[in-house]
Amino acid sequence: MGDRYHCFADLAKSEIEGRHYRIHVQDLESPILFLAPHGGFIEPATLEIARDLSGARFSFYGFEALEKRARGASLHITSKNFDEPRALALLNSAQIAVTIHGRKDKDDETSVWIGGLHESLRDRMTRLLTQGGVEAKVVTDGHPLCGRDPNNICNRARQGAGVQIEMPARSRQRYMRDASFQRNFVTALHCALDHEIKLAL
């Protein structure tokens, strides 16, 4: 089933900010931007995870759906079409974007799937997460959640290449209740980003 809304302008014609959705912005003018474009009732816990990851160091953007709805009526806008103006403004000033998404468990309920066009950062994040005890694997061309479309929001910061992180429901639930898992997750991604900042930014 496709999305109800093709772009943010379509959504804004029917939905009311503050009643149906909320937008969160933390602009620290940092080179790294964490985004959760499908937060709230769309992909639960992604907004909270992206906010944790941004902390007081990195910029953050979150779109939060405030009502639980069936998929066909949800406020989900696919990543390659996500064009909410405040998100685009942050992307225009950041060098690299990292998006946090939620996926269904299906036949892999533990692995965090990591994609995007920034291959070296993608691979480093995968390696450091694995070393920290978080199951993670790279997804590449041909995979439905590879995040390699240049129009995907993860690839729309100034470098034109970012990272998309897809967390299964079980992994998101564990993140929210397991302090050790949460700490290992955040530490791994921050270490990967610190290395990237030293190299290229």
C-alpha cells in the first residue's frame, strides 16, 4: 500500500501541526545531522533514538506523528520524497545526514541494517556496532532499504552522501529499556562520526 501523501505540501493541506504532527528541531550548526522523518506513531522510538544520538553535539530533526493510524492513512512520506522545509534547511547547512528508521522484524528481528551512499561511514558504523555487541549488517544496491537513491533524505546534506539506519522493532524496544545496549549503540556511532569528522570535515 502506498503513502497517502506524496510530499509535505500535500500533507500540510490536510493535517494540523500540533494536533496531528509535531516537528522537532535542534540546530547546533554542526557538520552532522541526525533525522527521524517517521517518528511518533509511524515508526515508534525512532525519534527518541535520533534525539539521543544527537545529544548536545549534533543537530537533530524529528517529524512526530501524534495519532496511531492504519498504514494507508498514516503521515508516512517515503524518504526520497520527504521535503519538509525545516528538514531541508538543516540539510542545507549540514555536511552529513544520518537517518534513523524503524522496520518490521520479519525474518531478521535482531540486525540493524545500515545503508546510504556514504560507504566508508556506513561500513565503519557497521563494524563498530558489531564490535560493541549490536548486530548490524550493510545493505547495498538491490536491497529495498539500502538508502542509495540520491534523493533519499539521508543523502541530501552537503556532501550528497549519508547513512540510513533501519532498526527492527525488537532492536528499538531493547534500545529503550536496556541501558547497556543503548550506551554501546551511541558510543559506536559517535566513534564512527568522530573518525569521519577528523578525516574529512
